[in-house]
Amino acid sequence: MGSKVLFTLKEVAEHNDPKDCWLIIHGKVYDVTKFLEDHPGGDDVLLSATGKDATNDFEDVGHSTTAKSMMDEFYVGDIDTATIPSKVEYTPPKQAHYNQDKTSEFIIKILQFLVPMVILGVAVGIRFYTKSV
């Protein structure tokens, strides 16, 4: 067997319409043009996956063994992995650690101060009200 054909991401992305549709799955390039109308998920799913690595989309659907074995007939070559941008991992922004215990202590201290003040205020208010009536 001859040497493998390598395609760049740009080359694969140029095959992005119903008359000429290529996909990248697990580092392999597939020409799925003839399969578009037979694809159980519809041709839109395949067309929307052109120009990118569709491996995750393919795996998320959970294709059957039969579907996976059918792929061989659409295989045209491999992707030059150097042409696929590396995925950047999401790093959440650094935030101050939220300490539930400290917050609870703070609320308890405020209540320990405010509740007696409210009781005192009500008592004084009642006293002044009853004197003026």
C-alpha cells in the first residue's frame, strides 16, 4: 500500500457543501458527500461539522459498530495534525475562597447585637407611647 495522503485543516474545510463534503474524525479525513442523504441524523449535521475536528460530535452521538465500520468506504486520508489549532483548556478566574463558617459567625454576631437593640427600641417606644396617651 502507498504512503498516506495528508490534508491540512484548510484543505478539508474547503469541502463544505452538499456536492463536496469532508469531515475529520479521529485524525482521519472522510469524504461523506455520497452519504449525506442517507445519514440518519440528516445532512445538516454533517455539513455543520466541516472545517473542524468532528471527533467529539461523532462520539457524543454514540454511533453503532455498523456505522463505524461504514466509515472505511469514505476514508480519503489523514489530517495533518499540525494544522489543527490546539484546544485551550478553560481555567476559571481566581476568586477569593468563600468561607461559610466565617460568614455564619459574622451574621450571628450582628444578630446578637441587633436583636437586643430592637427589643430595647420597642420597649422604649412602648413606654413613650403609653406616657403620651
